[in-house]
Amino acid sequence: MTEVTAQRAEPILEVAGLRRTYGDAPGMLARMLRQPARRVRAVDGVDLRLRPGETMALVGESGCGKSTVARCVAGLESPSAGTVRYSGETMERIARRALPARKDVQMVFQDPYSSLNPRWPVGRSIAEPMQVLGLETGRDAAQARVAELLSQVGLAPEDAEKFPHQFSGGQRQRVAIARALSTRPKVIICDEPTSALDVSVQAQILNMMKDLQEEYGLAYLFITHDLGVVDHMADRVAIMYLGRIVEIGSREAIFARPRHPYTRMLMDAVPRLDEVTAGAPPLGELPDPANPPSGCAFRTRCPWAIAACAETVPPLEEVDGRRAACLRSGEVA
């Protein structure tokens, strides 16, 4: 699907007002010591739309809430507030009741070794989603499908009898992708799928994923902190900071001229061969997520911060062909 067609298509996955809070009321000892409850709002009002055949990259530092968004979108966690809808139905209900649409949304995890059962041959791991969802109940049909999937991801059908420890990291990630493809999904959530791989293997996996996307019309929600991967894979980009989306737009617009200071600093931190720099700009320490700064959460690290930034939480507003949450977005260059 072309980018223009994807922009005109109706969203297949919609995230609206997503919030996820962790932390309980303080225990007896904490109450005796009069310690306040420690509650972390990992995700705070995230809105996203994913269209068929599109790749949306969700980018940010470790601890910004990207993986929490991924788990909520996949139905592995229940949101504290807000909704995640696939084709009009909430993912929470789809996951809880194992509705037929469950097969359409799959996930590839960051560490394929921990996501595969070490006691099972990989063929059994690949076949399990098909059998659990009732897609391939016959043994021969399941084995044939497993062989087909292994071939599609660049492995041999005979590899189905091997165990996870017998593969390299890149091969295990190919197995994990084969398992995600086993249900013939329409959406795949990729949570840092190449961050543990070396550069050459990473390129192979990313190119394979793009080929699979073109062949099957897959939509990807791609979680990453690597802007090189974003530039290679994404159609649209959402920048996340302390649980909030601070900038969202097309890859071309954001890479050409970011409009949020955090996006600008992420771009400046990427090493370039054509420039001699003194290194990444100092960003300072990430604030405590349980006690974020007032107003704009990025203001304590922002060189453009003004007094008003401490008083106002900036909304996402249209600016220069994308949306940015910054009181000075028109000045960031």
C-alpha cells in the first residue's frame, strides 16, 4: 500500500486517552512513617491511530512508557483509563474473551529467547498460536504451515525440530516473527525487536520485515529508541516523553524539522559521519516518573524553557504539518 493510500484509509487500530498507572496505597509501615503513596503514571493520555499497511514508530528514552503502550495495545495489560480499539472492538474485550479478532493483532518482543519456551522445539512454539485460536487443528496442516513460515523468514523447515538455544540471536528473532505471522495477523506490535542484535543482523531483520509488510499488507506499531531504525522503517513517528506524546507527524516532516525541543535533542544526539561534533548535547537526568515536574515535564532539561512552562501542560497543537506539545514550538529550529 502506498503512503498516500494509507493516509486515506480508515484506521485499523485506535488508541484514545490511554492511561496506565502503577502503584498501590502505602502499606502499614509506610503509613506509620507517614510516607505518601508512590504512584507512577507510566502512560498519560496517549492518542494514536494506525492504518492498514502503515508503520507507526513510537520513540523515546527508556522509561518513557513505550513498552507499556505496546502491552496495552496488544491486550496484555488493561488500561487504567482510555481505550484501545481494533476494528471498533476494544482490545481488552478481544483478549479477555479470545474473540476471533485476537488472531489479527500479534506481538514481537525485544528478547526472543525469553519469549520462546526453552523446553519446546521452535516448531511447537510457532504452531501454538494457531492451535490455541483454532486456526490449524490438524497435526499435518500445522506442520506444513510451520515449515512454510520458517521458509518465509529465511530459515529451513528442518529447523522446526531445534530448540531456542541452538539458534543465534538473529535466528531466534526470525523464529519469533514466524510465530507472530502464524495467525495471519493484520497488525504486529514490535517492541524493540532488533535492539539486542548487532548492526548487520539488525539490517537483515528490518529488511525482512519490510518485505513481509509489502507481501501481506501488515501494519506495524514499532517501538524503538533508535532513530536510524525509525528513518528506515516508519511512515509516521510519535515522540514520547514521561508517558505523553510530545510530537507526532510524518517521518519526513519530523526528520526535516523537529518542532519539540526533546525531538530536536534526540536528533542532535545521533552521530553523523559528515559532521564533527563535541558529542551528544547534555540532557541531564530523567525526572522521577512518580514526581514529575509541574507544567511541561521536559522543562527541567529544556534550553528553551520559560516561566510559563512550569505552569501549563502544553497540548498537542498543529504546527508546520505535524502536532507538537510545546509552548515555543514555532521557535524550535
